[in-house]
Amino acid sequence: MAYQVFSKKNLCMQIAVILSMAFSTGTLAQSTDAELQAATQNPVANLISLPFQNNTGFGIGPNNEAVNVLNVQPVIPFALTDDFNLITRTIMPLIYVPGSVEGLDVLPQGVGSGTKFGLGDINITAFLSPAKTDKVIWAIGPSLTIPTATDSLLGSKKWSVGPSAVLLVQPEGWTIGILARQLWSFAGDDDRGNVNQGLVQPFVNYNLDDGWYLVSAPIVTVNWNSDTGDRWTVPVGGGAGKLFRIGSQPINTSLQGYYNVEKPDLAPDWTLRFQVQLLFPK
């Protein structure tokens, strides 16, 4: 009987240990996912990722046609020293422009006509960022646009370079920040206009339960070479997203909508953005 009592006690202890381990593992997984979610919302996090961001612009031209830009945006960090990381962000746009659209705001000069589909100009930015995160996260570095467009209507035919910077904070449950970039052309086709284009992207994320979050990340652009009334594209809007796993593969998705309160004549009235981001945590 004493042996049975001892066995029952052992069994209870073993069950208690197993339950404790299970709950600890669950808490660790939740904590890991929370940290991963915060990293996905930090443009310069030390995280390898492969986002596919599709932007469809509606209401262009007299026929209210649509344009589509699929950005393939691999992010690869490198450890330079114990104190600093180098975060490379590449944007490879696949662009569709319908025939009746004479220009497209994603192009630095908004040129061309005729239905076209192909690769646009590739942009590469290399951010220098502290390896140890503080309350305020920052990064700065050069940005280079390469004239890789497969058609003259889909790119600037210019080499462009300029500074880019990121500044953000991540109080509990939130990510609030801004990304800015300015590009000037320095070489390329002499028959094409020079590039003088700025970009500002404020972003706000609020995290909910079970990997869900709310997001607003409008991309404000300005073409300084355009006439005053045709320079700015200013979208307003937002959406929602979710971080989940398929097997062991973490995936971040979001769906957002933006209305352009200020825009050039040939820019979309509004844009639908859908993103799928594959994550490869170390």
C-alpha cells in the first residue's frame, strides 16, 4: 500500500511537472511570437524576411482603370560589429500599366503610354543600425535606384542615390515610427528628366490578441520636379493583419486600403495593399 501511495505521489508530481513544462513552453511560444510580431513591425529589425507587397491602384484616367505594382522586398541583416548591424532592404517592382494610362505615380517622372507589364527600377537601401535596441530605434544609410526596368515606360532610365532614415519606438503593444528617403539622379539616359523624388512613410501598429494587429502605413511621395499642384501623393487609411504559422514557418499578412487626399492628375484615387511576408528568425 505504501508503494501505491508513493507511486500516486510520484504520478501527481510527474503530472505537475509536465503541466508546468507545457504551460512554460506555451508562455515561451507566446513570448517568442510577440517578439517576432514586434520585429515584423520594425523595418530595421535583425530578422531575415521576404515580403511580397501588392499595391493595386484604382480610379486612374477617364476610364477609371487600375494599375498594379507587386513589390518583392527581401530584407537581409548582417552583423558588422558587436555594436552595429547592416540591414539591406531591396525593392524589386513588377508593374502593370493599362494602355489608356499616360503615366504612373510610382515612376519618378510619370512618363509613357500603352499597356505594359514588366520589371521596374530596383531600389536597394543599406541601413546602419545599433545592434542593441534602445527605447528609440534608429537607422540611417544610402539608398540606390538602379535603372533595371524592362521597358522605358516602367522606369526612369536613371541611376539615383540619396539618404534614407528610420526612427521608431515600440511601447508595449505599439509600434510608432517614420521612414524617409530622398533620391537624386546622377547618371543615365540624357533624354529623360532628372529624378528628384522624396518619400515619407509614417507607420503605426497596435497589437491585438492571437497575432492580430491594426496598421496604418501610408506612403507619401513628392516629385520635386513636377508643377506645384502635381507634386504630392498623400494617402490616408489603414487596415489589419495577422501573424500565424504554417507548420514551423511564421508568416505575416495584412490587408490595407488608402484614399489619396492629394495626388497628381494621373495617380490612383485609392489603393488596395495586400502583403504576405515570410519570416526566417535566427
